[in-house]
Amino acid sequence: MKIGIVGTGAIGSILAEKLSQAGHHVKVTNTRSMPELEKIAASLGASAATIQDVVKDVDAIIFSMPFNAYKDLPKDLLKEIPQHVVVMDTSNYYPFRDGAIPELEQLSESEYISRILNRPLVKVFNNILEYTLKHHGKTAGAEGRIAISIAGDNEEHKKLVTQLVNLTGFDTVDGGSLAESWRQQPGTPAYCTELTKAELKHALATAEKGKAPAIRDFIMDKLMKKDSWPSYEEILAGNRSLQLGKN
């Protein structure tokens, strides 16, 4: 499969490396100069591309960028891209970083991104920590395999995304339509809490939309006030305690 990835941050780079190792042809882009991008791409087993070229002649496109960077993408970037090409969004909204966006009071985060891109999306890889994605993948059928939620309106596109998630070492749970993707946003029980398939289904079903923003902001406020950035284990424990009520 040919895959274009926009963004080589924490999640984008891990996905590029894993999918390249799985035998897919991956090209990546970011905002660095081409010489820098070429070095990054080579380290991931991918090829470097401009923003215009990374979305061309591919079967799937993964946008893995800070939430507030989407508005700076070229207008009509996906206008000529065929509708069968699957477009994925891994982003999460954090007001302290991205600023206030009033539209998100009425729309899920990925519905908002979908409007910017003028393209249907599949929301995926947003509810998993970087360390988890890199180190905790397991073979299909393995006991305790962590699950990732997938939300979107095109069932065929979600099937392809499920295949890609499986290749990275994780189970999947259908998170419903894109409008329902708020159930896997920051502050919800499904967000970065490392759940099995059965546990994730329950977490998605019990999410309370009105509570998520306050929990998200409370968690980030605690993290930002620490003298040093907490370890992966501390972040996971904090998420599970506040979002699941588990120690």
C-alpha cells in the first residue's frame, strides 16, 4: 500500500517507521527544509515529499499534526485526491496550545478538521500515548492486547484503517460516526488509558461529553505545574485515575 503521512512528530514518525517495516511504501512531509526532511525520512524507512506530493498517488493519507497547524495547510490540498483514498486524523485539541475554538462547542474535533480539509475523515491513533504506540504493540490474539478506537462515516475506509492498526500491534474498536468521535477525545475514559478491546468498548459507551473538557484541562494543568515532565508510567496512572477512577 502507498501511504502519505503529513507530520513527523511523535505519532507520525512512529507510524511511518512501523508501516514502512510492515512493507508499505511510505512518504512523509513536515515543515522542515528538504535536506532535513530527507534525513528524517531515511531514518524512518520512508521517502521525503513536499506537502503537495505527499498526498498524491497514495491509497491512504495520515494527518498527524498539532491541532492548530491544520489551518495553515494549503487550501484545497485534497481537492484533486480521489474519494477512495482514505484520510486519517490523529490530532487532539488542547486549548492552552491551540487557543480557543468556539466551533468545538458544537462539533467533535475531527468534524472540525474535516471541514478545514473539506474531506471525510477517519479518527484514529489519537487515543494512545507515544510510548504505548512505540513499545506496547502485540501480535493479533495476544492476551491483554491494547485497543485503539476508530471513528468515521465510511465503513470501507474504517476496514482499511483497522488493517493498518493491526499491523502496528493493536486491536480496534468501532467508535461510531465522526460525530461520535468526541468519545475518544482528551478527558474521556477512552483517552490514553491503555484498555483492552472489551474495556475500550465500555469506556466509549460510558463517556460523558460535558465532563471531558474539564478533566482534560485539569490533567494538563497538573502536568504543567510539575518541576519536570512526568514519566510514561506517571502519565498513564494519572489518566487512569482521573478518567477511569482506577489507581
